[in-house]
Amino acid sequence: MKARVHIMLKTGVLDPQGEAVRHALGTLGFEGVTGGRQGKVIELELASNDAAAAEIEVAKMCEALLANTVIERYSVEILCCAQLSYGSITRLFRWKMCRILTVLKTALF
């Protein structure tokens, strides 16, 4: 199973690299670009076969190491996963609730 993590600076945090990209595109004749943000994409190979558990684990990785949550926001995308078993439904529900709370936390802070 693979996970893809997208990390971007939070809104309001100065992004000089994004601004440099916007300016360089304008110099090259792409006048329609009015803003730019630069970020990171990290792809991880995971041993887990449980998509819900994998996403929770990757979110913990982001909180601990991959993202600076003071100035960055992140999103986790599970790319390849096996079918969920009936026993995974409860974990999936807990994962969805955790995901909703994480999104709300990111939006509010």
C-alpha cells in the first residue's frame, strides 16, 4: 500500500518560493498567474493492508516528523489498498471521525 502526503504552508504564512515561481512565470510570459504556493509531496510504501489504520498511522508520522504543524498543513492520500473486511468497518468509522476532527483542527488553527 502507498500513501501520498501533501504538505503546504498554511494560509497567511509568507511563501517566498511560491512568490518567486509566480514572478518567474510572469517573466516568461505567463501573465495570468496572480499567486503561487510551494509545497512538498512525500510518498511512503506501507506494509499495512488496512487503509483506515494506515491513514491514521501516516497522520501520526506527519504530526511527529513530516510536517511542521505550526506553519504547515498536510493531507494524506492512500493510493493502493485492499478491500475492507467486515471487521474493518468499525475502524473505518473511527478513522472517518478522526479525519473530520483533523480537518476541522487544521481549518480552525
